[in-house]
Amino acid sequence: MTNKDRRFPLSLSSVVDKQARNAPADPTRRVATPQTATRNAALNPAQSRPVPAAPMQVERRANPSPQRVAPLVSDSVRKAMVARLVKQGISDTRVLAAMEAVQRHLFIEPGLVAQAYVDASIPIGYHQTISQPYIVARMIEVMRNGGTLTRVLEIGTGCGYQAAVLSLVAKEVYSIERIRPLHELARSNLRPMRIANIRLHYGDGMLGLSQVAPFDGIILAAAGLEVPQALLDQLAVGGRLVAPVGARHQVLQLIERVGKFEWTHTTLEDCHFVPLRAGTV
Ligand code: SAH
């Protein structure tokens, strides 16, 4: 196993918020919750309430500073975000549970944390943005289509947020980023979450990852004028690819591979993404 193909040991339960990571060591912060139980609870909204999961750690901090953002990043704010997603038409309960479980604020730089659960894209540096919660949920819901996802590929890791959400709905998640500092950012954001089933790659996602293809789901988090043929080829027959396509006017497209040499295209809705670019920087 190389550095670029690295496993994160299980689970979302040991998430530590960014402020805490920078704060003086506090042995009580890394609360030992039953990891698999928390992860399973994250997948099942009915079980999620009684589990003393990681988000509560924010509230448990001693001597809170005046700028504490607890009300903005608490469980209830994330629940409200999910309620909004339902109103916006997201209905896949597994996707909704994943959106509720992943602490979006931990992927956002401290100065912008107040916006973490607003339905907006947020800058992550290098002229890139983390997509708005609605579009993250929508793309995953369309890709999943109520089925089982074994191996999925994300093009455009960015800060790693969508990869974390995907890790709760798919067995294996591969994610490629072309901007090295963002690849490193995602790595450092995800490391404390100890998610076992995400592999991050630094490279040009337009080429896909032929060594692990085929994928039964592929998501592009950046818009090209068309979807690269390499990605269509790496989609399993029966697999679903969701991508923004276009330049100034972009639409979300669903591409299904219906045969060895046959793909169908469905246009879903307008969207706005950063551009898909070739090569690495
Ligand atoms: N899913 C991300 C969204 C990141 S924005 C998140 O949750 O944060 C889109 C990302 O796609 C950017 O980081 C950009 O650098 C990346 N990107 C654009 N073209 C790419 C390519 N050819 N290969 C890999 N990543 C690419």
C-alpha cells in the first residue's frame, strides 16, 4: 500500500473538531464511543438519537471561548439542514442519514464555519468550493437510485466532505484530486475521522482509476464540456455516473451504462460547479 492509496481505520465516531485539534491536549476530548455502533447508528436515523456521538464533544468543552460556534455546528443545526433537504426533494433515507452524520463544519476553514450548514457552496481555497449540501445529497441519491453501491469513484475530492458522505452509502470510495494542497487538505480533514473505506488519490481524475475499475457509481464534482470517455469506460454495466456538464450554463447529467458499448444520458437540472481541468498542479 502506498501513501496515495491509504486506508483510514474505522469510523466517523472519533471525529474531533478543528478547533479542538489546534487546542491544548485534553484527554477527555477523544471520547471513546463504541465506534461501529456509532457508525451503524449514523446509517440508521432510527438508532441515531441515543448514541452519544462525536458532535456532542463540541458542547462538552470546558471554558468555552466567547467565539464558540457550538450553536452553529450542533446536531440540531445539522438536523435542520436535513429537514431542508427533505423539503428540497431528497428522499433517500440512507443519503439523508449520511448527511446528518457527517460534520460538515469540520471541513470548512474556521472563519467560514458559521456558513457550514447554509445551503451554499463555500470556498475551500485554490479557487475551489465545497458544493452546497443539496447538490451533494442530490448527486448521491441519483447515483445510488436506492440500490447497493459497492465501489464508487469521486472526481474532485476538494476538502473531502463529499467523500465522507459517500463513505456512509458505499462500500468502497475512491476519490481523486488534481490540486495537491487540496488533496493534502482532504487527507488531514479525514484522518481524525478514521474512515476505513476511503482511498484518496492525487492525480487527474479525467483519466479515472483504471486499476480499480469498474465502478458502479461515479460522481464528478467539477464540470467539463463533456464527460471523459475514460470515465464512461470505467463505469460498470448497470452503473450510474452523475456529472455537471457545460461551461457557463451547466446541467446535471445522469449517464447509465446499459451495455458494453451503450450509455444513456438523462438531463436532470441546472447546476453550477467549478470547471473540470486536465492535469495536476
Ligand atoms: N467534492 C468536493 C468538491 C470540490 S470542488 C468537496 O466535497 O469538497 C471540485 C474539485 O474538483 C476541486 O477541488 C478541483 O480541483 C477538482 N478537480 C477539477 N478537475 C479535476 C480533475 N481533472 N481531476 C481531479 N480533480 C479535479
